[in-house]
Amino acid sequence: MGRAWRPAFHGANIRLRENDCVPTYRDEAIVLRTHKLGEADRIVTMLGRTRGRIRAVAKGVRKTGSRFGARLEPFMLVDLQCYVGRSLDTVTQAVSIGTFGAEIAADYARYTAASAIVEAADRLTEEDGSSQQFPLLVGALRSLAQGEHSPGLTLDSYLLRALAIAGWAPTFRDCAVTGEPGPHSAFVVQSGGVVADAVAPPGAPRLDPATLELLEALLEGRWDVAEAAEDRSRQKASGIVAAYAQFHLERGLRSLPHVDRVPGRRTGTPA
């Protein structure tokens, strides 16, 4: 009987060859959420510019002096390098590009709005990514960090535009059922927006012209119109946006009830 076959390489060399063959990738990514793993690691869920939704392990990130530190916290934009794993990828490098986290976390209204935004982004990109969703998310978080607009308006605008990119664009002028030119006042979430009186179901909520104008401005990014809206219209519009998002996401956003919508607040600064 011949000798058992033995590999020609030592174990260390075999491991080196295996590691050299592991596929790696780089991408820009926004951190959506994190979960603790073991004593020192974290699972980080991100939205990448090209790869879409990414779930990866950041090893040792919870240790003092970690090389990743605060770079892999929610709302941060990073230049990411990972190697591909069977179920989870592994982060090997993360360089900060946009440090939105500190400015957002310093203000409750910004923080709660940002939490709802990244939760929606996570849900909308559950299976694959979108080249349009990434820049929209980055723009929304940057706007919150810089306090460009009211956090509530930024959130509502983001939700409407993200849902539109996902294929659920609402209509606030022409009838969503018949296409009859508007304006119309009856809003039906299940139909995709306002509907003509002839097809409006009994009890459909009616929206006044100011609220419809605000919703249309938020969808189109016309901030001069949105910022000029009265608090009453903002509150009505927020309710419509929440109902529309909940219907299409199939369940409500857990962060949405915690969003700070202080009447009269026009900027991201504390009231």
C-alpha cells in the first residue's frame, strides 16, 4: 500500500494562497445601522453606490483604539473596502468621506428624521441597489447635517422621492385612476394619489390646495415653496406621506412616530 498523499506546501503557505484568492471590492457607502456581534465586533448594514445593500462584519470595531473607530456609525459616508464572505462580508478598510453623524446626533429633530430616512433606505434596498437611491440618501443626510431645511420637510421630501424612484411615484394633480387633469382634492393611498370625484371612494380624505401644493413641492424638490408652507399644511402633508410610505413598505417605519415635528420649527437648530 502506497503512502498517503500529502500536500507539497506547509499549512501557513496554504492559508496564504487561500486568502490571496478571496475576492475583494471597494465602494462608497452610507452606514444605515449596526448590531453588536460577540464581544468586540459589529455587523454593519450599508447602502453602497454600486453594490446596493451591503452587510459586513467590522472586526474589533468596539475595542478602544479600533482603526475604524466612529467611521462605521450610522449616517457616515465612507470609502469602503471589503472581502466577500459566504453570508457576511468583512470590512478591511473604511475611510471617512462625509462625517454627517456628529452634526445629526447633536440635534434631536435631525437625529429622529435621519433615523427614519436610513430605515426607509434599508427597506427600499432590501434586495438590490439603485444608482438613484444612493445620491438621494447622501443628499438628504448632508442637508440634515448642514441644517439647510426643516428636518421634517427633509424627511417627507426624501420619502416621497425615494418611493418614486422605487416605482411608486404619487400624483398630486391629475387623477391617479383616470388621468383626468386636476386639480383634485380626494387622496387615495391605494390608488397612488389624488383621484377625480367620479372615482373617489366614500370617505376618501380631502386635501386643501395649500397641502397639495406642499406635497408636490416636496416631491419635486422646490424648497422655496416648501419652506413657505404653514404649519397646518406641513402637519397634513406629513400624515399623507406617512400613510403612503406605510402602504408601499407594507408596514410602518418604526422610527417615524419618534420624529420631532415641533410646530414653527423652520431649521435644524433646537427650538
